[in-house]
Amino acid sequence: MGYTTEFSGELIFTPELTGKQLAKIKSFFGEDCREHSDWYADGSYIDLEFNEDFSGIQWDSATEKNNGMVSHINLIMTEMRKEIPEFSLSGTMIAQGESLEDRWLIKIENGIAIKKEIEIKGTKTTCPHCGEDFIIEIAD
């Protein structure tokens, strides 16, 4: 077992897609990027799925190793733009690693997915009863 990063949030398709276009996106889900020499993507499996109403994509919770998520999202946008030049995604996904300090965002800016660090505010504290770490944040 490796280091786990969990993602929350969803990225919404722009423009709205047809059934055929959704099928094309679905063909990427679960694929191992290492088996596609023509794909320029980091990591291994594309751990994405449709959101509940098929208006976008979200993390599928399948595996713990997601170090290529930004790359996988950009791969999908690049491939979809071959058929739909105006294809894009909007929204934000939040990534949380096992360490409290390992928290970041995936945002779509200027048509590409980028990783943005989140400033962690507050004091890291360890619970004397259970040993879990947490951060105390005081609202302004």
C-alpha cells in the first residue's frame, strides 16, 4: 500500500456533451497511461468517473495512488479538443493527502488543469487521547 491522496469536488464540461462525446470520455476511465505511448500523462490509471448527472467528472475512489490526476485531466481535455475544439472543464477539485499539510487544489485556468497549493493556517496539534493530528484554525 502506498501514500493515499483523496479528491473531492467535480469538474464540469463546457459545452454540454452529447451521448457520443460522453462515450468518448468514458473510454479514458480506468485506462493505464503506461499502455498508451501516444498519451503524454504521468501516473498510471485514470481514476475518474462521471458525476451523478453526467455533467462532469470526479474522482472514482478506485486507488490510492493519484499522483497523475492533473496530468490525466489535461490528457482528457487535449484528446477531447481534437473533436470539440472549444471543449473545456470548469470547477475545482480538492486533494488531501495523508499528511494534514498535504492539501492542494486542481483548478482549470486558461484551458488547462493546474495544481495550486493551499496555505494551511492554524496550529497543528496532536490529540492526547487518540494520537491523531489536527489543525486548529481560528476564524477572523
